[in-house]
Amino acid sequence: MNLDIVLMEKYLQRALEEFDTTPLATQLMRRLATETPEIFFPVAMQHLSSNVQSNGHRLLTVLVMRDRQLLNRIASPGSNSREDAVNLFRRFLSVDPSFEVKLARKLPGRTYWNQDEVFDGTHSTRALDILDQTSRGRRLLPILGHLPDSPDSRISAKATLFVGRRVQSPQWTEKQLSRPDQRVRANAVEALWGVDSAPAIRILEDCVGDKNCRVAGNSVVGLHIVGRESARTAVLSMSRAGKADARSTAAWAMGRLALPMFFDRLTELVRDDHPQVRGTALRALLEIRRKEVPIVKAPAPEVADVLVAQVAQVVHGEEPTQSPETEVSAPLRLDGRSFTISKR
């Protein structure tokens, strides 16, 4: 079967649409996976990255799991977004519950026994991101528990958040706060979010005044999560700091707290002299508005980006641009031998 990516996309789309009514759909999907795997697997991954659930998507998931490069594709930041990677991983995990262990074993081992097959730093950090969003409990700690001490600072920072969220120990966090890497320190504080104990509260309160903005911002959010009203005063104070990084962090924290009381201050920050502060404040305002007026269906990430850009244009007195029109797929036959294309 001689197909390019465009035709593969159209065949798979039609097969998914007619999967429950046309026996040819199952046959075609299996044939495409067998005869043109180099095109089938990347295109199928795009379809599976959505949240759509159907019998056709389940078969597609099973077929894609034959791909020997599947773990590399999932953990490649260049292949998909973080959100798409998490959606994909959850699909595969629903078919194979041991899939998270397989991904974890692609990370650097404690004794480097898997050095020949291990992910590089970029793939490892994405894999840790995925596992942090999908893995429950402490099941993977025997495999990944050593990674906060990794010599790769990217892996160390991500692993600190992964391990810390599952340990949730103030004593463990306090040890990480003595580390020189500021990302490790910030993630160690974030790992305490939701822990309402005297030792955890003490650490969060101590870190509100930390010299590192990320550490301080994560502390404020952590205090708010456990109901400490002091977080509100602290974030407002931070928003008036002389450093742009501190004001930007404060705007981010206000967006996480999403309280209407911050609306006026964020409106002021949208006109800040520093572009980073303005952008963060704008997104925080949108987050507060979103929580004030719940919407039935959240916009796709690309639509949300367009909305942010349009609001920014209005703030600066420009005419908002229009969103591009969505391309409409053409109908195809599913017999695998011929097809027709017509505009709707």
C-alpha cells in the first residue's frame, strides 16, 4: 500500500469514525500497522493524544503498542506536548498496567546497569513528568528513589518533585533545601503542598522569605492550600518587590490562588514595565475569570493560546486578530485500494 502521511491521516480518521459500523475499518487499521508502520505509528500517536474514548481508539492503542520505539516517542519533547504525552501514556497504561514500570526502567538506574538503553537528560525529564502525573502511590520509588541525587541537574529537579510528592515528609524536604540547585529546592517545597502538619507549615512559613523567587512562590501556594490566610498578605507584598522576577512569581501565585481579591492588583501588574510580569499577570487574570465563570468545555490548548494573545492585544490597544478556520476532512473509502476526495 503506497501512502503518505496525509492519506494515512485521512484513512485513520475515517476508520475511527466508522469503526463500530464498518468491518473494513478494523481490517484497514491492522493492514496499515503491518504494511506501513513507519507512517502508521506517528500518525496513530496523534489520534491517540486526544481524550476521545471509543472501541476504535482502543484497537489503535493495542496496535501502536507494537512499536519498538514507543517509549522513546512518548518521552520525546519534540514529538508531542507534555499534555499529549500524559494522555498517550494513560491510554497505554489502561491496556498494560506494567507500562509505567517499563518507562521507569528507561531512566538511569541506581547502579547504571541499563546504561546502554537509558534515556538522555531531555527524555528522562519528560518521562519523570509523565510518571508524576500518572503513577499512583509509592510503587516506583524502588526504581526512581535515587534520582534526586542524579548528577544531571534536570533529572535531579524533576525527580525531587516526583519522590517528594510520594514521600511528603517535612524532614526529607528540609534535607533538600540545603542543596545548591534552586530548582531542587523549589520542587522540594512544592512536594509539601497539601501536607497540613506543624513541621510542614513551619518549613513553608520559613521559605516565604527565601531569596529564590520560585521557592518563595511555592511556599505561598502551599500555605494557601492548607488554609493559611497569611499567604494572601505574603503574595501581595511580593507583588510590590523591586525585582521583576519576584513580581512575576507573585502574579503566578495569584493565578494559582485564583481569588477575586487579587483582580485589582493583577490589573496593575498587566501594565508593569517588565514584559514577563505583564504576561504572567495576564494569564493569572484569565485563570481567575475562568474559575469565577466555569465553562462547560475547556478550549483546546491552541485555542487558549489564541485567547491569551487576543486579550493581550486589547490591553495594549490593538485590534484583536481572528482565529484561523479549521480544515475540514474529506470523505474516503476504507477498502485500502482506492479513495475519493471531495470538498464538503
